[in-house]
Amino acid sequence: MRRAANNLIYQTSISKQVHEVQAQLPPGSFHQQFGLHLIRGISSHQRFVDLGEKLVGLAEQAYAFRQLDQLGELSQAILGLPLPRQYGAAARYFRGLELIRRGDLEGARSILEAVAAEPSHRFTARAIQSLGVTFHARGDSESALKLYIEAHCRAFDKKRVDPVASFASRRNIAVLRSEQGDHQGALTDFLGMSQFARAVGSIHAQSYYEYLNSLAVEFGELGHLQEAVRASQLSLSSPFAIAYPEWRQTFEEIASKRQRSSQSSGAVRGAIIKEPGNQESVPKTHTLVHLPVAEGPNPAAPAHRPQPGTRARVLSFQRWKTTIKASGRATPVGVAAGLRSRMTTGEKLIRLMDLISQDETDDETIDRILETVEQIVIKRRSQNLD
């Protein structure tokens, strides 16, 4: 009872902050009067920027708690202020997230494509990642995968790094594996990113609790019910749980399986689940994540984006798993040329993602991979032009 009361207080903190601002304004439209009032009272550019940052933080919190009306008002408020270009991109990005939550996938895709195509800004990677979500929700797994991989790559830049976008992309790729029936592969992916999840959770708590729910689902699918219950209980202990009834559904399904089970399936080694550090404050950064891009022709547009109205092939993760087993090597160091020739484009992309995401793959190795790929692509383009 006490925890539920604390969660309600925590969730309504955003509304209180917004209402306090509204109470100081003249009657009329919130976002219009908000902008006019502040323009009269603030002359310093830095104070506008500080206000913009506060509004972005409130928008991220509103999205995390699924307060869609507040999210829409905050997006409009940001657009109504004389702020640098990136804040306009942020406002449109949040509008895209709002439409996803409301089920308007086509409207969201149109907005997010425009945000991703703008000159590189801190929300570029997040926009591409969220664009992948729109394809994912429509069942276009291969298009979603390509966008998730691109968002993961765009989340790292020499000037700015966006770990939240990178983590969201990796998590959604693991979810794709699960949806294709490869629960063992998905669980391996989730366990492999546990340290990353806790690190991201320290700055963006919602992402960590979403991760715990996904981890609970995979433990439950594989019969590791004790670990599933523990992960699910942690997600339900968060202040976000009241806004995510599906987390409660996960727990109830696991509890039902546990009742039907005569004995525990045993612990899975390596599953270390800890709560991130200080969770008393709502994260002040994003709900999917932001980052810049390497400059080039149309740098923010996904290279493999499908044409509107087309549907890419659905990845067969289970078939890829079966093919690997047939080769006689459960964890191959390299893929034989004959086996590689039978892989689909999606399976090859997954293989690349697996290799890049290994803990021993350091920044120097990733730089070498990127340099090699760039040289190959540039050479191929120059040959096509000749």
C-alpha cells in the first residue's frame, strides 16, 4: 500500500510542475500563452536554453509515464519558444513518440523520417530507433532490424554519445529474436547486456525496468521461473509500473506457470540482477535516446529504408539458429563461405551485430571495421559511376 502511494506521488510530479507554470500565465491556450509570457519576461538567450532543457526533461518524463496529453502540450510549448534548431527537432520527435503511443503509426513514421533526415542533432539516433519501432509494430521485422542497427551505429559519435539509443536498439533486436521463437538467443542477448542495462538505468531508469520485464519474459519462456519472478518483481517495484499494466501481466503469467510447475528449473548462471543506483528522481534524459551522425550525403536517412508500401522479408532467426547447429559448431569463430552464401540479408546483419556487440570488441576494432566498410562502399560507388 505504501509503495503504491509513493508511485502515485512520483507519477503526478510532472503534472504538478506543468500546472505550477500554467497558474502563472494569463488565460488562453497553454502553449501560446506560455511562449508569450516567457518572451516578455526573459531576455537572456541562456535562460531560454535552460528553459528548453527543462521542457525536454519534462517531455521525456511525460513519455516515460505515458502522459500523452502532457507530452503534446510540452511539445507545443517547446515549438513556441525562440530556441535553437535542435529543440524544434526534439519537439517534433516527441510528437512522433506521442503518435506511436496513440497508435497512429503512419503519422509517426512521417514525422520521425523528417526528424531523422535533418542535419545531425542530438535526437537523430533516437528518431531512427523510433522509426524502427513503427515498422516493428506493423510486423515488418527486417526493416525494423535495419533501422535498429543504424540507430545503434548513429548513437556513437566523436562529439556526442547516446547510450540510451544504443541500448534501446540492442534491446529491440533481442525482442525480434524472441518474436521469431529464438528465446534462448534472446535470453543470451539480454544477459550479455546486463552491465550496460544497469549503467543506462542510472541515467534513464525507465529503460532499465523495461529491460527487466523483457528479461523476465525470456526466463519464463525457457522455464527459469525463479529468475523470471525475481526480474518481474523488480520491474513492478519501480515507480513506472503503474503506467505499464503489461508488466503486471508478465508477472501473473509467470506466477501461473510456477503454479503448474512441480519444481524449479534451476538458476541460470551469470544472471546478476541489481537495481541501478539512485532511483529517487525521474531520469532527466530521454525515453529512447539522442545522438549525432557522421557527415555524408543525407547523413540521417537510413541507407536501407524500404519504399513506402513495401514489406521486407521477415527474418527467420530460428532457421539461422538451426543452420548454425547443422554446421557442427554451436558458437562458430567464423562462418564458412558455403554457409554464408545461404544466409539472408537479415541474418548477415544479425551476424555483424553479434560480432560488434561482443564485450571484447573495443573501440579500436570498431573503428577498423567502420574504416574497412567505408572503403568497400566508396570503392563500389566509384565503380558504378565509371
